[in-house]
Amino acid sequence: MVKKYLILCFAALLAVCCDKEDRKNTYANQEALIDSYVSSLSSDYTVVYNGGVVRVILEEGGSQVLQSGDSLYFHYSGYEFNRGKGSLFYTNDPEVAEATGFVTDGKAFGVKYGHSAMIEGLNKGLEGVREGEHCYVIFSARYGYGNQIMSTLPKMTPLLFEMNIDKITRN
């Protein structure tokens, strides 16, 4: 009886270890694909790396730089990353919504930066963003929803957010 219990415990431990190792490999593969995609973009774009998250600045913003505690208002479109924009899973951008048939009220999303419940990839990716900036924030599932299913997103999905920073308010 004890021997069967020990074998079952060992098998469970092995499964957990293998699952963790598989996730690490998946993250590494996703991050390599993201790096490859970013390096294929025009050299006209500024690229900012922050702890495994990439921000590609498509259009520079003004002088107002986001700081912790500031309120941030933006329109965005969230895509599954697939060597670029994959399937759209959410938008509050009226133009994207109209073009794709997505229903949205078109209102800017507002958060208090550094104190919000945004996923880690967005927190890291938006660090230092400027009012008026148009950018992509791209990251592996490690900084997104990881091994969780989130709404229509499958587990282990890398993400690309197209962001239009409307306003930054000092608090």
C-alpha cells in the first residue's frame, strides 16, 4: 500500500515537473518568435525592451511620459500574437470595431498606472509610454494569462496589443 502511494506521488511530481519544463520551453519559443518578428519590422520604429516585454513605437507621442500613479486613458486592440497580428480578441477602438464587426462603446479605457489589475505584460510594456503614442506591446504567455484560459483565448497564448495613448493625467 505504501509502495503504491509512493509511486503515485512520484508520478504526480514528475508530471508537474514536466509541465513546468514544457511551459518554460513554450515561453522561450514564443519569445524567440516575437524577437524574430520585431527584427523584421522597419528600422524606422523605436523598440523598447522591458523584462521580456517589447514595445514597438509606431508613432512617437508628446512630452508627457507615464509615471507610476498617473491615470492613463487609451484605445486598444488585443490580438493573439501569430508572427504579427493574429486573431482579434478584444477592442475598444471604434475604427477597428467597425472594420471587424466587433461591438464596442468606443470609450477610452482608463487605469491608474502601477495600481491597476492589468496583466504584467501591459504594465511592463506601457512603462515610459508617452501621451499620443501609437505602439504595439508584445509578450509571451509568461507575461499574459499563462496556462489559464481567458475568455476566448486558449492557454499559453502570446499577445500583441495595439495601443493608442489618448491621455496621461498626473495624480
